[in-house]
Amino acid sequence: MFDLNALSLKELKDLQAQVAKAIAGYEDRRKKEALAELEDKAREMGFSLAELTGVSAARKRAPAAPKYANPQDPADTWSGRGRKPRWFEAALQAGKKPEDMAL
């Protein structure tokens, strides 16, 4: 072991962050082990864990349909969700309107 009183404030804070990270990692590993054990037991009994818990698999979101197309490359599209692509921003700065690029 080492003497905590000999450490600087920065070293103590670094150590604290490392301990918090180690604890979180330990808890994550234990949860994964427990989940794997439960899934194995359910499978042995002929079920899936989702069937027994009533929780369905994570719902997947359907990909958004494209709404805008790059004027220079019509195959390059954007759904209007998330961050604007560079080509969309450049077109707006060049004076185009979103309606001009709409599909």
C-alpha cells in the first residue's frame, strides 16, 4: 500500500477517478455475468429471457427517409435529422433554400 498523505491533491483526485472507474467497471462485469447466467438458465428451460421477463428486444428505429439531396451528387442524401451535412450548409450559404434541395 502507499501513504495517501504523501500524495498531492492532483494525485489524490486522479486516484479517486481511477477508483470510481474501477468500481463502475466491476459493476458492469457483474451485471453482464448475471445476465448471461439468467439467459443460459432460461435457454435450458426452453425459453428466451425476454419471454420470461415480458421485455421485448430493444425496439429498433426505422431509418429515416431522405428529404434532401446534394445538388452536386443526387445520391448523397440527408433525412433532415441530426447534424446538417457540409454540402447542405454550403448550399445554404451559397443562397439556396432547403426547398431547392428537397426530394
